[in-house]
Amino acid sequence: MVISLRSLPPIAHPRFDAWLAELPADQRGIIANAAKTLGPLLESAPYLLDLAQTNADWLAGALSDTADGAFADITAAVETAGREAADEAALSPVLRIAKGRTALLAAVAETGGVWTTAQATAALSDLADAALDAALDFLMRQASTKGLLAIPPEQATAAQSGLAIFALGKHGGQELNYSSDIDIVVFYDPDKGVLANPAEATKVYSRMIQKLVGLMEERREHGYVFRTDLRLRPDPGSTPVAISFDAALAYYESRGQNWERAAWIKARACAGDKQVGEAFLKELAPYVWRKHLDFATIADIQAMKRQINIAKNVGDIRVEAHNVKLGRGGIREIEFFTQTQQLIAGGRDKALRVKPTAHALAALADANWITPKASTELTQTYWYLRAVENRLQMLRDEQTHVMPATAEEVAIIGRLMGEPDLIQFENGYRAALERVVGYYSELFTEGETLGSGEGNLVFTGSDDDPGTLETLAAMGFADPHQAIETVRKWHYGSYPATRASAARAHLTELLPALLVTLGNAGNADEALARFDNFLSRLPTGVQLFALLRSHPHLRTLLVQLLASAPRMAEAVIHRAHVMDGLIDPAFANDVTHRDVLVAKVDAFLAEARSYEEIIDRARIIGQEQKFLIAAGLLSGTVSASGAGEQFTALAETLLNRLFGSVRTEFERRHGAMPGGRVALLAFGKMASREMTVTSDLDFILLYDAPDGESTGDKPLSTNHYYTRLTQRLVSAITAPTAEGVLYEADMRLRPSGNAGPLATAIAGFRAYHRDNAWTWEHLALSRARVVAADGDFGSQVDAAVGQVMAQPRDAATTIADVVAMRALMAKERPARHPFDLKLAKGGLVDLEFIAQSAQLVAGATVALPQALTAQVLARLGQTGLVPQGMRLAEIHEVYSTVLQVMSSALVSPFKEEAWTAAFKELLAGLTHYPDFGRLELDLAAMRAEVQDAADAWYEKAKGL
């Protein structure tokens, strides 16, 4: 026997003995000579025993050779098959048998002391390289046969394919685990001229790689070769499996992350066109090895460390069930310790740009980044832990990193490490972990810790961290794997909001606290899905992520808005700055005091330096203040009536300031109108101070001026002058700019509606309402209000409105018109949803019609000209005209609250899917109901009350 194996601690091995007894004499003699190693090894490892039984003749031959010689024969067979195999049926078994024999050889040689763990992992890596090259050789010949290549058949080899296969991770460092996946990335050089149709390069190469992966990982006769993972390529969720060099470089330069830089430290061209691969690595070097490390990168590296959450005094060191890779003091910490310092210093010192971990530790010591002692101790500990990991995996060919949960099973690992005493093995294992923790904890000074200290939160790489799965489950996520995939997608820069490195740096720091907030939202998975959808449509993230990091209450508020108020979330998507006001200590004053609101708007508009800027600034402050008022409403800070008043105060202020700017700009061109005066008369919700966040501006422009022309360089006649001025005002309000639309304007309540001129002379207004107006126009006029006027012209308009309202009417005819109009409205504009409380039978319109019709037929008794609907209803109760008047005023308040909340919270309030449980709960709370069901029942009863009161009122009013 040439291979001289170290004996393992003895155990009974009946299965090994039984198999040995069945072997032919020549094989039995050779294998029996190695029984002190093979007996304990194969008895403990069912996978290896099965391989030995399948490859008994080969094993006997290998034991008669050197380990290196036996392995050289394996790789030679793989290379020959790659060059000569006629089809997959010929190639597949060669690759799979080679993998099985390499696994058996590596296990025997490593546990028997012939190979070090470093040699065993290098052999597995070399086999992976050979298998990839062999498969690609075969696929290139196949492509040539199909006429897909532009090169001669004799050149159709992996080495001349233009396709470079890069090994990353442990494969790249030639340190493959015993049962590891191989992480590969595949890029092609479009200028190599290999394909017959270069335009089909991505398609052809991607199909080739898909077939290659099948050849490697599909379980067939003789098992599989290597599980093959392509997820470390750029943005794996949306890119093909083979992409061009240019596309890859563009990704890494614009969207690459620091953990990807760490992954590329170990990358090497392991198969395919290695010349092309080396050229790419040279091009990529400035991305991986930066000359200067900016603050965001350092912060990201620190955050990566904190996310792993294995710093001082976190978790515990144990043996049973410890994760040798990801646990405290484990392999990942040594790799992170090494790669982080390579990233920091490798841009300036090329000697640090080495791939294997042990070599990198030595280079760091040579460059005085770490002490020689640290290098020696960490290198020894690294290979010790890798040896433990290999033994865990060789038992059953499982890709596990977790130590057994029982002392008996741990003892098996100890014996395969050559340690017969369980206590001694456990002490040695703990000591190794403690050494790593000691160095790792000093890597950076401690910064901000995880938001809740809940446990691991690791989203780098492509494997799910077991500790992170546990942490997310504890936070309330029913599907932790999906949560990790979602967060990983953010880290890839898949969305515009996460493409900037600064945005990802902020997001990395924000994540722990954000996940805690999502976990506290009731349904963590739904909350995460909503946040992901929100993030996917957010154009930029830096400002918002920084804001959310610094202000915990904003995180909670945003998560609540996503669940219950999608309209508010949409506002943030389109204008993230709208949240700025929420952190202002004066927020409560801003949204509850009219004078504070007006002063803030005036101060913001005063900084405008041009007419165009004031148009934009009006939109910016308008959107921000609408958002803040709505936030006050939905948070319970502002009542529904208070919100209506504030929405109206905002609209009035902006309308007045814009009108002033429009007139100034208009008069520069067309001059003033001698003796002319104007007023803006508001209708609808603006007139009654009940506007919502979505309300239009209902107003008309009235003027009083003699016939003539304006005084400017381009004079206009009186009618034309005021019509053009009105057009300019409407455009200033409604025109979409880069900052959006301010309000929609509704001017249909001018005399003759859309058929009449945009601007109306006061004399024409009086005549129209005296002689030609419809009853519905007088109803609308019952709450009309002047919101802007020159001098005392507003008083003249008020007087004109008063004259219209006071003119004699036939009560029966007027009420008949009102009833007919309500019936027509019910037919042509029926309620669209059970909560369409404006149009529903017994809804808001019916309350308004009661109040407005009372102003027409009993105005003297009511004695509240132009009053709000609720005030008129209460007055009708006091006078006895409508005995239920006070109750109707209370119902009006409930309706108004519901409609205010619906318009502030929902984008599509009349679509059933908008009525989520979270919104229903919000609505019930803001209307002071214990639950939504009770609110729903009461509203149905209220509608019946209103309808009964309306019928009774109309019957009574006919006789007034």
C-alpha cells in the first residue's frame, strides 16, 4: 500500500466488516490493511460507505497509489470525456463517477492525514473546474454541429468559446466545502467572434449555460456532480444566466454592492475562455479594489458586521447545534475579518489581492495590517473549523454547517477529527471559537446596534442565514425566506430608489428598525409586501431612508399609512418631501391654526424670484400642507371639521396669492382696466369651508368695469380682458408642471354654465339670477362666499347674492324643482359604493338639499344667510321647521368625517379592494366607533333617518 493512513479512534464497525467479508480476496487484502482508518470512517458515514461499496475495485487501486496520483487519474478521465464524449449519455456518468470517487478519496486522505484540509478542498475545487470545462467542451462541439458557431469545428472548445466562467466564494479561493454548491458567474465577450449570429449571443450562451447546469446538478444514474448556483450574478432576478462583459461592468460600476465586492475578491476564471476571463477581471479590478474608501462604503462595511450580530457579548459559544459557518466565532467571521481589511487596503496594496483566506491572512500580516500571531492563530483556526465542517458534510453528503444536537453525535465528529475524548474535543472547539471572537470583535469599534437586538439579520450573499430565518420568524414573519428574498432584492439595487450607493447605505442601517416596525404591524408579511410595492415605485430613496432612520415615529406612521391610507403613501412616492413637515415641532400648530398655515404659505411663496417659480412653489407648499393636514386628520390630531377648514384655508390662500401674481404678470402685457374691479366668488365645499384633500376649486370671477380698453402695450376690450385674466388664473391653478397639479378648477356655476363667458360682469350676474337662473343654481348660491375682491366690491357681490336669495318664490314650485332634481341626480349619478355617503339615498346631498332649500323658501325664518349646512340644520331644529334638525347636524358631522377620511386615505375609495381591514379599523377609530361593523349598522340607520326627515321637510315646505 502506497497511501499510509493515520488511524482513527477505534469503534465497532460491523457494517464495514460485513462489506469487507464480501469483497474479492485481492481487494479485501488491500482495504483490510487500511481498516484502522476506513472502519471508523465508513461506519460513521453512510454516504462514504455507499461510495466505497460502489467503487470497491477503484478504492483498492487508489490505496495502492498515491493520493495525488489517484486524483490525477480522475481529472484526466474527466478531461478526456469532455473532449471525446459523443453525447450526454457518454459524458454524464464520467462526471458523476469522478465526483463520487473524488469525494471518497478526499474523505479518506483528509481523515487519514495524507492530505491536509487545504489539499482536500483544493482537490474538490480542481474537480469542479475540470467538470465545468469538460461540460463546456462538449456543449461547444454540440453548438458547432448545429451551425451556431463561426469558428471551425476543431476550434470549438471551452478555451476558445468567448465565454468565461468565474468561480466565486470558496470555489474561487479553491477551498470548496465537502458538499458545497459551486457559485459561478458567466460572462461573454461579444467581440470574440465565436458565434455565427452575434446578435443572438445572450440567447445562445444562456441556453448553453442552462444545459451545463443540468449536466452538473441533475440527479441521474451515479448521482450528481455539483449543485450549481448562478445567483451571485448581477441582479439575478432579472438578468439572463449569461450576460455580456459590458453589461456586467456597467452593473458593478453603477449598482454593485460592497458584499459583491467582497465576493469578487476570491473570483477567478475557473473554466471556459480563461484568457477572456482574465481580461474581465483586470477591467473589474478598479471596482473591487478602490483607491479611496468613501464614508458610505465604510459605513456599509460596519453595518454588514453589525447585521451579522455576533459582536461582543452577543449570543453564546457552544458546541451542540452550533453553526460552524455562521455562528459566533465561526468560519464566516474569519472570512469577514480577512476580506474587509482586503477591501479597505487592497486598493493601495496589490500584495493583498490574493484569493485563498489563509494566503490573505499571511499577506495582511506581511503588510502589518494584523500581527503575525493573529495571522497564525486565525489560519490554524480557519483550517480547524473547515475540517470540522468537512466532517459534518461527509457523513451523508448534506450541505449542513450545524453541529449535531446531541453529545453522542458530536463525539462522532470528534473521532473523525482524531480526538477520542468528547470533553477534549468540545474544549478545543470552544477555544477555537473564542480565538475568532477575540480578533473579530476588535475589527471595528462598535457602532449603532441592531434596532431591537432580536438576533441575526444577514442579507448578504445568496444563502439564507439560519439565524436570520429565526430572527424574522420571531419578529412575526410567517415566511422568513420570502422576507430575505425581498430584502435581498432591495440590496441588488433592483429599484430606482435603491440604485444609489448612498441610498443603499442608509437602507442598510435602517433595515433592522424597519423590520421591527413591519413586524409590529399586525401582519408582518403583508406589511413587508406593501413596503416592497411602495419601494418599487419610489423614484429616489436617499432622502426618505435618511428621514426614516432618524425619526422612529415616521417609520411607524409610514407603515400605518401603507396599510390603511394608500393615498398618503402615493403622495410620499411622488413627493417624498411632503414628510418633512411631520418632523417639525410646530406640526400641531401648522395643521390646527389658520393663521400659522397662512403665514407658512406666504413665507414660502415670498421667496419666489419669478412668476414661474411662484407657480411651482405653490404646488410644493400646497402638496406638503395637504399631506400634513391629512396626516393630522388620520392621526386624530385634527377633527374632520378642522381638516375641512384647514384644507379650505390653504386653498383660499393659494388662490389669492396666485391671483395676485397672475394679475401682476397679466398687467405687464395688457395693462390695467381703468375703473375695473374684480372678485372671486366661491361655491361648494370651498364656500362652506368643508374641502377635502381631493376637492376641486368651485369659483367664478365677477367684475365691474366700464366698456373700453386696457392700458397696456397690447390692450384688450373689457369682456376680453377679464376672460383672458380668468383663463390665466385657471391655468396657474390647474396646469401640470414638474411639481404636479395644484387643484382642478370647476367654473360650471357661472351664469349659463359652460355655455357662458368665463368672466361675468356684476350686472349680468344680477340679471341672470333674477330672470333666468334655475332653482339648482340658487341652491348653490345659498352658501356662496366671496374669497377675494378689490376694495368694497366684495360687499357689492354679497349684496347681489343677498338680493337673489331674498327674492320672492313660490314654495311649492321651488320644492317640486328640488325634489325633481334630487330624483334626476339619483338616476344619473347613483351611489357607487355603500359608503358613497355623498350620493347615497339619505346621504350628504339630501342633508345639503334640506338646508339649501330651506334658505330659499324660509330664509327669513332661518336668518343665517350663507351659513354652513350643519349650522342651518341645527337652526331648522331650533325653529321647529325640521324637528330632527339637531340630529341631522350630528349625522352631517359623521358623514363629513367618513368622507374626509376616505378622501385622505384612499386612492380609489369606491373599489372594494381598497377597503382593507386596516382602513376599516382606522375609519371606525376616527368616527369613535368600537368596530367597523357597528359603524356600518349605524350609518344605514342614519341614512333612513335622513330620508325620512327629507320627505317630511319637503311635504311641509310646499305649504310655506
